[in-house]
Amino acid sequence: MTTEDKAEEISKTEYTVEDKAEDRAEETTENSAQCTAENKVEDRTEGKVEDYKSYVGRKYTAIFLGIAVTVVMFLVSISVGSVSIPIPDVISTILGGPGGTSLVERVIWNIRIPQALTAIAAGAGLAVAGVAMQSVLRNPLASPFTLGLSNAAAFGAAVGILIFDAGMTGSNMMDAVVINNPYLTTGMAFILSMLTTVLILAITRIRGATPETMVLAGVAISSLFAAGLMAVQYFVDDTRLASIVFWQFGDVARASWSELGLIALIVLICSIYIFCKRWDYNAVDAGEETAKGLGVNVDLTRITGMVAASLISAIVVSFLGIIGFVGLVCPHMMRRIVGDDHRFLIPASLVCGSLLLLVADTVARTIIAPHILPVAVLTAFLGAPIFIYIIIKGRRI
């Protein structure tokens, strides 16, 4: 082998070593860049996870804070009234259970606790019904009043008082007007409320289950029952007229333990069903085409949601009378705090409705004590300014 051949071979060897070194350097650089990119992705993912946990945590905090305030207000509601009871005595009486013979224990267990629990159950039910109606109808003004359920219940009660003599009135130490057969009145109110729901569903069956059809059908039926109620009031005598007007004053004090149990049972069952459909309501809020693309049966969701909300509204209104603004205002209040996600909006509205009606009932019992205002008066006074404030703030509702 000549000297030139050896030199060429040594040169090739050197180039091979240099190429291998360059390849290793490039491979190391690529691995480093890949690791850096993966680390950035992991950091971003962890950051988004932390942001989501913080986002959800704020909503849970608001809900649990509302529950805590409701519990405190429950004790305050039992404590205040024409007869003031210290809160420590209230707590000891509750922990001691029913069956006491003292005046304070009888007042707490037979009057104050049923009234406060009825306010909690009715407020929760009306608020959840409002959320469901506003979602399935995609209408921010949807409520039991919008669809005519309240007017239908009032007309049913008037028919019961007029035709079935459920309104033969007298007086006692508590009220100037007493309906002697409240269960018949309640039954007629409930039947007419559910009949309204059936009529709305029948119309949507013919024209299609669109939000516009449901709302317009509800408005028309509401006007019809309002006219019927005015006609009944015009022709009845003064005694029955007083009974009809008295029934329309929504008041949670009408419910005893038995009525409370039935209201709570219906509200609980329907609220659980509505909460289980929370993902479907989120999809419907995104639009019908989006919901159908996600596999949601939009028409069935609307109909079943309407039935559940109507059942809640009918049972509450038929037992307690017309209580307004709770189902309308509470969902909008909670949207400003927890957003439109029904996973949080439904329980938050439930808590808000309970607290609002409980506060209204407490104020109604104390503002002109020893006289007691119907709670419906206070819900209107509290709800209307709040709703106007939400509108003035300019936030989308």
C-alpha cells in the first residue's frame, strides 16, 4: 500500500468519526428539543388542570356557602316571630326531638319548623322548575307564570270554592278568612295546573316541540284562565270572593307536616330527574343542531323537562297559593355567580330559591308583627328590584 493510499484511508477514517460525532450532536439536540416541547406541553396541561380545579372550586364554594347561610337562616327563622325564642333554645329543642310539652317546644315543632321547611322545599322546587323551563324553552322569562300554571291553579281553586262549596268561610284567631275544605281546593288547583301542561304538550304535539310554540301556547292558555278567574270573581258572592282572593295570597304557613311531606317528596324526585339531565340541558343551550349532533333527543328532553317542572310548580302552587318571582329571579342570580353550566346552576338555584323564600317568609312574619304578611307579597318586593338590577347591569340573561 502506497503512502497516498494510507493517507486517503486515514482521511476517510477521520471523516467517519467526525460524521458520527455530528450525528450524535444532532440526535442529542433533537432529543433535548423534544424533551423541552414535552415539558412545555405537560406544564400547559398542568396549568389548565389547575385552572379548571380553581374554576370548579369557586362554584362549589359558592354553593356550600349558600347552604351554610340557609342553615343559619333556618335557625333565625324559627327563632323570630310574635314570640321570640333564643337560638340556643331552638337548637336544644331540635336536638331533643319532638314530643315536648312546653309551650316553646310546641310552637317550634308544630308551627315554626314546618313553616320554615316548607319555605325551603317550595323555594327549592320553584327555582329548579324555573331553571328547567328556561333551559328547555331557551327563554330567559320562562317560569310557572309564563306558561299559565299559576293562573290555571287559581282558576281551579275558584271553581272548587264556587261549585263544590269549598269556600264556605268563617274566622278564627289567626285568619279572618278560613277555607273549610282546603284539600278539595288544593285538588282542583292541582288538576287544572296539570291540565294546562297537557294542553301545552298537545299543542306542541301538533305544531312541533319548539320553544316558541310552547311559550305562545302557555301565554294563550294563561290569558284564558285569567279571563275565567275574573268571570268567576264577578259572579260569586262576597263570602266566596273573599275565599278566592285569600287563596291566591301565597303563604307557606298553610302547610302542616303532612302537606310538607308530599311537597318535599315531589320536589325531591323531580329535582333529581332534572339534575340527571344536566348534560342534555347544556347541549340544548348550545343549540338544537349541536344537541342533536351529540345524540340528544331535543323534543323528548323538552317535553320531559316541562312535565317535571310543571309537576313541581303545580304541587307547590296548589298547596301554598301563588308565589311569584322565585322561579324567575333565582336562576338569573345564580348565572351571574356560577355561570350557565347546569352541573352547578341547578344546585345553586335550588339553594338560592330555598334561601330567598325562607328570608321572605321570615321578614313577612316580623315586619309588621304581630300581623303576618303573605310571603308572596315579600317575594314580589324582593324579586322585582333584584330582577331590575340584573337588567340594568346589562349582563346577558
